[in-house]
Amino acid sequence: MKNKDFISVKEAAEIMSISRVAVFKKIKKGEIEAQKVGRAYVVDKRSLGSIYQDLTATQKNRIESAVSRVVREYGEALRKLGQE
């Protein structure tokens, strides 16, 4: 059975919108609590604070829909901003 209090480094990076390397740096600095399991780390999602919250499927769908709409409507502007 999976322990729902822990997530992978990849999942933590996705939640925080940072790279996996940045997550490893935060683990090393003690900013994020993690445990080593074999050769990998698992992150205590509670250590992510307010960044992490369990979203319902409906909430996730609404967010995905909103992001898609923004990208569709403002995609060119977002690409130009990303180049600056």
C-alpha cells in the first residue's frame, strides 16, 4: 500500500513548478523534508507547506481548462515573454 504522505521528487518538482535538480538542492539545504529509499528520495508532501494541497478531480479539470484557454488566447504573448 502506498503511503500518501510521500511523493516522488519528480512529483514535488511538478507541484512546485521547478526542476528536479532544484528540488534536490532544497532537500540538501533542509528546506524540504525527504527520506532516502534505496537510491531514490521521497518527499514528505507536508514539508511543501501551502504549495501542496490535495485537489479534487473537478478542481484539476477546471485548472487544466483555464490553463488551456489562457495558452490558446495568449500563446504568442506568453512565448514572447518567455524569450525576454
